[in-house]
Amino acid sequence: MSDSHAKFDGSIPENYDRILGPFLFEHYAKDIAARLPSGDATRILETACGTGIATQYAREALGPDATIVATDLNPPMLDVANAKRGFLPGVTFQEANAQALPFSDNEFDAVLCQFGMMFLPDKPLGMAEALRVLKPGGTFAFNVWDDFEANPAMVTAHETVGRFFDEEPPQFFTVPFGWNDKAVIGGMLSDAGFENIEMEDIDHLGYAETAAELAFGCINANPTLHEVQERATASPEAVVAALATELNDRFGEDPLRIPMRAIVITATKPG
């Protein structure tokens, strides 16, 4: 993964939260939050928290005395998280690298990661760090996107963007939708030292009020925007317009209901 594929800055975090949040992330945030231990004294670490969408649902699912340390490597994403969700009781947003966590061994009851593992350059290292900071018996819960075939809106975006570039088409979408082999994921978790590894496919119908709004989010709410701007052979506006047309052609008139699928994984640290 190139550094540009993890560059969520400028207007991207706000668009990410406002547009892609409701379409892609909220349903799965509710699902993964419900899988966390819910005792009153529970202490949760979240890695790759983004703008705090899963953080908010986790806060709602936990007991009143539970605490969450929500971390991300991108300060601009944390700025939006603090602005929109800094009021959440017992929640602290903090910059941290999931591959080098600044926390003690055996400190947390659970580690949560919503659609972030795919972006780690060294995934086994990220898993090892999650294991290290968990208490014995603690839960590691994360989700990843299934492949393009199971997420047709995103493959439509990837293919539409690619048609504007004869050479080196943008490849951002291959990162979040390109790491979903259950055998590979399970093997990495087992090698890291986790046990009780469980995986479940979660299907959902995403809702978008208009194809134009969803197309804007697909281009302007992630690092695809940088890739389009850097190549400078097509404007983001032209790509958005083409994608909106393609989404309507493929999925019908507005509003859109588009199937998607994620895989949720839970594992425990040996007790």
C-alpha cells in the first residue's frame, strides 16, 4: 500500500463522515459494537477510528463506566472525530499507530478496528500489537470488506475512475476491498497467538438518497481524490458526473439501494 492510499486529509474527512458514513459504515459499526464485552468497567482500545463513527456506536453499547481510547494515524480524521464526537463520555481521541501502540501490555479488555486492518502495511505486526495490549481473555474485534463482487457500488466506482486514465489508473479501492481471504486472515491471527477465531459474513443494503451524492463521496471522501488530482488528466467533477450516471444505469433511479458485504472477525487472547 502506498502512503497516498492512507492520506485522509483536506476536505476528505468531512466528506467521509457525512456521505460514506451513512452509506458504508454505520450499519457495520452497530454490528461490531454489539460484539464488544459490555461490563461497566470495560476498557476499550479502538485503532484506525477515523472520524469516530464506530466509536459512537461502541459508546452507546457499553456500560456507563466503560472507557474508550479511540486512536488513528491521521490527525485530520481525529480533528473531525473530536469536533463531532468529542462530547462522548468516557471517550478519548488520540493519535497512535496501530503497529506501534503507545500502551502497556495487558491494558485493555477489547481492541476494536472498524475497516482499518486492510490499510496496515504490516498486518501481522498490527495483530501482535493488539494481542500485546489486550488483557488475557480479551477480545479483538475487527471487520473487513468482502471482495468487489460482493460490493458492486465500489467496483462500479473503481472501474469508472479507471476509464479516465490510460496509464496508472487510481488504485485506492483495491486496498479496502482487496484483503478478505478468510484463510489468510485466520492464519495470521493464529500465528499472532489468538484463539477462538470466528468469522461471519454480514450482508446489508446500503441506502443513498441520490447517485450524485454517492458518486461525490466515492471520489471526494477518500484518497481517490488525490490520485485523480495528481494525474491531472480528468477533473474530479468529470469523474463524479460519469460515476453518478453509471450508478443510476446499474442500480436504477434515485434513491439507490445497493447490496454490500463485510466480514466480521472476532478472536480472543488466551487466558
